[in-house]
Amino acid sequence: MTNARQVREIFKPFARRDENWKEMRLRFLLRMPVRHISCGIFIERSSNPDSFWPSLVANALFYSNFRNEIRIGTYSEPLSRTSPSSTACWLWSDPTAICDAIDVITTYALPKLSLYGTIEGYSSLLDGSQRFYSEPLEDRMIVYIAAGNLDAARTIWHHQQSRRAGKLFPPGSRAHRWQMQLATVAEPLTAGDRPALAKILHDWEAANVRGTELEPYWEPTPFPLER
């Protein structure tokens, strides 16, 4: 199976030479600082000890009661090999694999992480097959609020509220979480009360981050909503 020493060979050019990167447990390289969205590179392993697969990962931190693992993320995109002389597979036994992984991370993943690590960039992501987490409209609404696009958020609120009004969902279920998000933002969203909406999102983000492995690297900052 893929081990820490092998993964470290890929992460070494980033984690050891650039203070903006931190090698975490579970084969994850975290981009710092963490502001609203955690981003990084995850090295997935398989039952084949010679095989691995790198992915870029972004994880929105400001949904209500949402503590997803940083290595899974709310968006994840597998990284493919680009060298024409290489096989499509990532194999530790291939002497060119580590160099290829470093090159793909540098030239392809890092620019994407710089974009997706911002609220504006993350809001440009569309739901699709590359997501391990299929984003519901209630969470997309929260992204629009964070970005300051209250008209788009209101459109989703009215559509989803009409679908969920009067229904009961088990506490702890995903549907219950979405229903609570609709209820919590209803009044300030309708009124266009940006300070109240910002406080809600800040409180949710803090609750999601505190006590996790991200907390030491987290920097609470204003949302675009507050600009």
C-alpha cells in the first residue's frame, strides 16, 4: 500500500520549500492560509500497492453543521498524467511518476487551487461528475450568500422553501440540515441584511473548524458579502 515515505517524495518540493503548504496526516498537502475554503492535494491509494492517484480538493467550510473531511472535500478532481511518454496509470514502480506528479500539481493543480480557494472562484464551480460531494441547492444558496449574490440566493430559497415547507426530517439527516439552513437565513436574506447573514456564516464556519486539524491554520476573514 502507498506509504508516507512515498507520498513525501511528491510533497517535498512544496512542503519543505514553501511556508504556504503544510503536509497533513492521511496523505494530504494543505494550502495555507485557510480562509473559508480549505484546499490541497490528496494522494489516494488502492488495493494495488504499486498504484496511487493524486487529486486536487476544495472544501467549503461555511455550511451549517457540516464537518466534511479535508481529504474528501466538497469538490475533488483527479489529476491525470500529461507526459506523452508515460502510461495513464500512476505507478510507484514507474521512475517518471513522481516527477510527473510534481509537474501536474505545479502547472495544473496550483492555479486551480488558487482560484477555488476564494469564494468568488468556488462559486464558479458547477455541480457535475467530478464532485465526490453532490452539492444540493441549499448549499449552493449559501455559496451565493457568501459571494454577495443575494438575488441568486433568494431565487434558490424561494424554490427550495416551497418544496420543503411543512415537511419533517430526522435530526442529523442531510435534509434536516438543508431545511435548517433555509429557515436560518430566511429573514435576513429577504431583508437584504448583509451583516446578519455574515454573522450566520461566520458562526457556522467557526463551529465547523474549531477542534479539527484545520484550526491551527485557519484565518477568519470577511466574506465578499461584507465588502
